[in-house]
Amino acid sequence: MNEKMYGLGSARSVIREIFEYGKARKAEIGDENVFDFSLGNPSVPAPLCVKETLCDLLETKDPVSLHGYTSAQGDAEVRKKISQFIEKEYNSENTPVSSPDLIYLTSGAAAALTCTLTAILNKGDEVLALAPFFPEYRVFVERTGASLVTVPCKSGSMRPDLDLIEDAINEKTAAIIINSPNNPTGVVYPEEDIIGLSKLLSKASESIGHPIYLIADEPYRELVYGDCFVSYIPNYYENTVVCYSLSKSLSLPGERIGYVSVSPRTKDAQKLYLALCGAGRALGFVCATSLFQYMMASLLGKTSDVSAYEENRDILCSALAEYGFSVTKPDGAFYLFVKSPISDAKKFCEKAKEYELLLVPSDSFGVEGYIRISYCVKKEQIERSLPAFKALAEHYRKGE
Amino acid sequence: MNEKMYGLGSARSVIREIFEYGKARKAEIGDENVFDFSLGNPSVPAPLCVKETLCDLLETKDPVSLHGYTSAQGDAEVRKKISQFIEKEYNSENTPVSSPDLIYLTSGAAAALTCTLTAILNKGDEVLALAPFFPEYRVFVERTGASLVTVPCKSGSMRPDLDLIEDAINEKTAAIIINSPNNPTGVVYPEEDIIGLSKLLSKASESIGHPIYLIADEPYRELVYGDCFVSYIPNYYENTVVCYSLSKSLSLPGERIGYVSVSPRTKDAQKLYLALCGAGRALGFVCATSLFQYMMASLLGKTSDVSAYEENRDILCSALAEYGFSVTKPDGAFYLFVKSPISDAKKFCEKAKEYELLLVPSDSFGVEGYIRISYCVKKEQIERSLPAFKALAEHYRKGE
């Protein structure tokens, strides 16, 4: 048996652990009395167009082609539509930032990442991740035999620290993962950061003699509030691979549908794409679910009602600030990253449990002293939880 | 970039190569004039209950739970129903051969195999496969750092050769893959072979000091004709892991839904199951598509109209025998494995192309001198192809 895999399967992630505790606690004292902010499972339902499109496909399309194998990289027509959509929505220049022949449909963003990393990495390579980061990055990278090198973001703003990134690059650096809008901070990296990072990576690639691939993990692309601008990184940096998913934007996390788009400006783009096809084959992904491939092609640009998350964010941010928590209002995703009033965030989360508040300590995201609040919950849960947050704040004020 | 993955992505499988040739040729001379027997893509449509169940789920189930994340191993209720079904249909003894807590839902049989192999194997391990075998076994095994050891079946019957299997086992042997009903031969291993193999493996496991896991790859379980009996291997051999899929039985190959069932009689079953969960996590499968998980729970035991394949088999077997081909009528799956009239099967398949017959040479399945005919096509294609088969046979008769 493989002991590493046993380790990964038996050590449940911290987030899952809290979620399971919450389920048990809800059974004890009632669902409405436990304030579970642990999981990033969207509470806003998929929009009606999802049901309509799926039913329409089932009613009208020949079942043999609807449910049959597509090409391993995804149906050609679907890939064409995705590429057209990307060009129309995101391309700010004259040369294309996508191609139907460089798009590879996947079972969600996790598969997009594992296929991309498997295509790129060799044993001994290094991949940079900006802390705090989604904990599974480490699992995905280390499975390939490469190592994850964490580079802290600027404390406070949680924006990339270009000097630290530059310091971390060496000849072994094969890739950097960027996740904006970010899980767990909700921060959207401003365009100036993307421009700075692109220049840095271009220079560094040249100096180390091979491209540093930028892997843009973008499941939260559409989840931004106000007039926030999300840079489409292939416009700025040539060696970019975009990993995308409908899990969050259309509230379909269980359906596992997404894609990888290799920028045509990438060095050896065609070769990388073939390596991606090889990786998907070796990992056992055959093709992305055909029904959801066809659905995706019909619903490009559609999202769930994102305004519900914005309302949650506003209520929570105002209240937490009022109670004395140190919180910056993020522009995207559905996470708040709040400074723990004590340095030991795990201890703080244990205390919060006494108030039935289930929060995730930042340690698992690669930084200390913060907690993550997933606010993709029903508004009522936010409202009902406020007295608990207030009491928790008071506990620490009194303690001081 | 990873050169191995590039190799896997750029070297298209022989089967895909023939299939692509067929598409181009059809565009030239018309669909009805090319007799493509290359792919195992079911031509019998999914039964109506598939559409009905999916529409019903979409109409009645709350979208947040229908499309939300399930547990990584699959929804608990779905796993319970699968286990109950297995016990009812296949258990011939008193102790259970399945458990809801040892079932892991996957994106089809390919994912079931890659997760299982990743859970079991360490670098340097050996896995036995009985030739001829599904070519992707080699890709899946070698990706883990283990090696595939091929053991030929008995020529003619294409049944397992127990003596050769015994000879192939050594201390490095970690697993054996069994695929009955078989791709590419259509052979269903008789119960006496399973009993003999089980005894052999039990003895060998004891002698080498660790269990040899039997991986039963069963996507064709329900595709059998007449009163053919398919042994459920966990009834015979304790260390069995069953990999199952709805791709063929319900004609849903593009939807990627299946499961792994670890037999509770397996040594360290719980530990193996956790390693499986770890493998799924590391490879990026999050959970099997939730919509299809729920559908599966409602449709256990349902199949497409398998009698259409039986009819195809009968027409083709009679005709080929009449034309002088050496063909044994197989009991299952939808493949005929026919002896090539010349020793070079590739050359024979090239000649067959001149008659617009697209057949797969056996070399890619690990044996020489045969061709595989996938007869999961429309009956009309079989009927229209017969004169071509006859002319091909005559060509070789004349040549003698």
C-alpha cells in the first residue's frame, strides 16, 4: 500500500474536520444554532438557466452523442465557443489570448490544476505559491515529486510581495500559482501588481533560461463586487495557463466542470498542451462530463446571483469592524480573512466554537494569526451569528 | 515540461488514430460507406429511465444540494444503496462482500483504476495484467512508478493461464488486474478459473508475505449473452477491489460515473480505503459528479438494451466463420477477437482499410496476430459491412 496516500486520506483537511464537527453539533443543538463558516460551498442556488439548459439537452439531443465520449480534450464545438468567449470578454490586445486547440476541458479547477502541474513538473522542480493559499496546492504539487515554495504576501494588504517573489526564484523554479480573487483572503490583485509580476517573471525566465509558467487559478473570476477589475493575466504575461471552473460562478461545485486554457503566447504552447493531454490520460480523466460540457457552452458568462454574497460581505464587515475586529473589506470571492485577536489562531477558533462559531484558522493556508470566514452562507445565518461574534469580541476585550 | 506526459499526449493511441482516420474517410466517401469497428463507444442509446431520472432530479431536488459538493468518497446515501445492491445481487455467502464505508464513487472506471493503483502502488512494485488487455492499464500503472508485467492468456480460449501467473509472481507483485467480461476478447472467465486463481493468489500472498490485491475491472459486467454467469470475485478471493462504471451498461461513457468497492474481507480494508481517498485527493478528483451520483443510486441494475449487441455478435460471428475467419463466439462485452489470416495483424488491418473496414490490430493489447472488432455499432453497419469482410477473406484465400 502507498503510505503517502494513506496519510493524505486519513489526515482529513482542517476545513473538513471543522465541517464534520459542525454537522455533529447541529444534530445536537439544531441547525440554526450552529454558525458554520468553514466550507466554500455556495449557498446561492444555481440559476434557473442551468436546469433549463440541462433539461433541454436531455430532451432534444440524441442520447448517444449527448452521453458519448467526447475527444479527450473536450468537444471541439464547446472549445470553440469557450475560446470565442474569452477573446470577446477578456482580450485587451490584438493577438489572441486563447485558442480552441489549446483549451482542455476538465473535471473542475482541481483537475485543471493537477493536469497542468503534472504536465509541467519534473521531480525536483519548485513551484511558488503566495501565502496564504488554498491548502490543496501543496498536495497537488508534491504528488508530482516537485516542491511547493511559499512566498508570503504583504501583511495587511495581502497583495503579492514582488521582492520576495524575486528572491524565491531560482533555476529550479518551474511555475508560480496565482489565485485572484483569492481564497482565503478575498483580495483581488490590482492591475499594477499583475504588470509588476509579469515584468519580473519575464526577466527571471530569461535569466534562468527557461520559462516560468504562471498558473492562474480562477474559480472566483466572476465573484467580484462593485466596479472591481480582474486582470486577465494572459494579456500581461505570455507563459500563462488559466485554470477555470463553474463551481463557484454557477454554484455547481459537485458537478466538476471547468477547463484549462493555455495562452497561445506561451513558449512551446502546443507542446505544453499535448503534455496536458498526456497528464489527463495518465491520471484517468478520459474526458470532462459530456452533459456539463455542452451545458457550459450554452451558459458562458452566466452566473448565480452574486449580489447575495456582496450583501453578506457588507453586513459581516460592518459588524465585525464595529465589534473591534481588524478586518479589510475584500473585493472578491466569498471569504473574509480576519486578524485573530490573539496570535494563536487555532486557540482563537477553539474559543469561537464555544460561541457556536465555526471558523478556520489560517495556519492551514500557510500563514499564522488569521482566521478565514466563508460567507457563502444564507443571509439569515450571518444575521443570527452577529451576537455570537459580538460576545466573542467582548470576551477578548475583557481579557485584555 | 514533463517529457513523459508530452509523450503520452502526442502519441495518440492506435485506436484513436484509426478512429480519426475513419472520420476523415467518412467525410470523403460518406458515413455509410466506412465500416468503423475501432471504438468501444456504445451505439445503443441510454434507456429512457436515464433521461427521466435526470429530469426528475433537476425538477424536484433543491439545486444547492443537487449540485453541491458531496463527501469526497461520494454521498453517504448513494453509497449505502450501492452496497445494498451488491449484497442482494452478487453476495453468495454470509459475510458481506461490500460496505457503504468502503465504496468510493469515481469519474468512471478509468478514475477508479488510477485511484486504486495510486493507493496501492509504490515505486518498483509490479502489477500483473493478462494479455490481451486494455492498453491504458500500462499508462495507469507506469505513472505510479510501478511496472506492468504481462502474462499471456491461453491461446485459443483466451482464458487465464494459472501456471504462467504463478511463475510471474514474486515479492514485488503488488496486484493483478482482471477484466471479465474482457476487452478486447469478449471472454467471460468461467467460475473454475476464478476459483483456481483465488487459491493461487491466496497461497502466493502468504508465501511472499503480503497481500496481492486483485483489481477487478468490471465495466462490462452486465454485457453478457445467453445464460452466461459472471463470477463476483469478492465471493472467491478476499483481497479484491472492484472497479465499476456505468459507461457501457447504461451507455453513458461521456458522463464518467462509476465506483471502487473495496471488499470488507480485504486485509487492511479500512486502511486501503483511506489510501484510496488520499489518491483521489492527490489526483484532483474532489468528488464524482453529484447529479450522476444521485442518478446512479436510482438506476442500480438497469441497463441499455443489451440484446442489440447480442444480435450484432451473432450476425458477425456467423458471417465471419462462413467467410473462413477463425472466430470464437464470446459471451460478453461487445468485442470480437479474431485471428488475423496473416501473422502481421497491422498489415492485415492496413489491407482491411482498402475495403473500408476499420479494425484494431492486437499488438496494442499486448499480443500479436489478432484483430479486435468493436461490434457496439448499429446493426445496419454490420449488415452493410459483410460484403467487405467477404471480399477481404477472399483476397487472402486467393493469396494462399
